[in-house]
Amino acid sequence: MKEVNDSMRLDIVIPAFNEEERIDRTLRAYRAVVTEPRARFLVALDSCTDGTAAVVRSHAEVDPRVELIEYPKLGKGGVIMESFRRCDADVIGFVDADCATPPAEFLRLVDMTAEADGAIASRHHPASVLPTPRPRARRITSWAFARFTRMLFGLPYRDTQCGAKAVRRQVIDRVLPLLSSRDFLFDVDLLLTAGRLGFDIVEVPTVWLDQEGSHLRAGADARRMAMSSLRLWLHHRVLPVSEAPVAPPEPSVASESRAA
């Protein structure tokens, strides 16, 4: 692992829905680059009906850092949220199962947590590199959604939806109880809530490799994301997040078991 700090521990959540064709390559790449023995890869299956679980188990058999977690259908945001409850590392992040974000790029986000409370990868940053052109429909949908969320929520980010983010544990401890979105809007909810609590989350240019086999469908998903955005906006209007201090969280079961 490209060390950020000799004592820092890292938990990486990898949400997966029917990813048997891509998860093997992703785990091989991340296991090879992230060599820190105390790092963990929590692969969170969202009611998979294919052979994803078997592929993940084959990695777990040879690398104890790989953990398989199987959930009923919760949505991408739902499985990430539930997996975060199992995390107790100093830095906690998540990355898409297709390896569109190379592991070295993800570790750049981890490096940034030495200076900020968290970091997100951005495909729309002027310095980002996208060697493989994205399909036109997905490119337009991504751009339009980014503009829409910037206006609706007042977020400063060019790209809220890139599937690679890393934050300090204290951000998760404060933010997790306040999140309401369990679908594609999880990223927006996370960033919006963290910002309103006063955390500094920076946007970092990235190398992003578009992968075949995406489950996203530009037209249908654009409509779903628009409706989810309006629901999330209403939620934050009715139950606004304040910067009022809260009591420190109780130790998690995961941290107690690992400490033992």
C-alpha cells in the first residue's frame, strides 16, 4: 500500500450487484496495490442472483482482508450504509466494483485525508483523464445531473456521482445517523450532510476508465435520479442538518471485536 501513515488503517467498501464478470479483476487489482495487512475489502452484495458471491469467496479464501457481506435488496446506498456500520478503520471509503477507478487513484484520495476530512474523485475536473470515451447518452446524463444537483443543493462539486470516495472515520460517525437516501442519491446525501456539519471534503481529479457492463440506463435512471433528488431536497428542507455538536458515538461492535 502507498502509505499515508504507518499507523493508519483503511476499510474499503465495494458495493456489488451481479458483478461476477468484473469483481474478480477489481479484487485482484486492489489486493495487489493495497498491500497493507490491516486494510479490509468489504464486498457488499445487493441481493445478487449470479455467481458474484462465489468469486468473492475465492478471494477471501486466500486473503483474509477480503470480507463478503450479503444483503437483501437495499440499493447501492443501502448496502454502503450498512457496511459502514461494520467499519472501524481510520479512513473509510468506497469504490465501484467495475474497477473504473484504478487502485492507485483511490489511494490518492486516501492520501488527501491527511489534509482534509475526506476526498472524492471527479471525472469532470479539468485535470481528470478519461482514456476511454464514455457513451454519449451517459456522458450527457452525467453532466446534466451534475449541473442539476449543484443548483438544487448548492453543492460546490463538479461530480458527485463518481464511485470513489474516502473520508475520515469521524465523518462517518457523525454523518451516518443522518443519512436518508439508499439509492443513487446516497453520494449527494453524504456530501450535503458532511458539508452542513462543517467537514472539509475536497474534489480531486482522477484517471477514470469507463467499463462495459454498466447496470445504469441513461433515460430511466435520469428520471429516477431526478425524483430521488427532489425527495432528498424536501427531506433536507423539513429536517435540516445543523452544525450543533453531538455526543461521541458508542464503540461499535466491529471495533470491540477487532480490538479484542
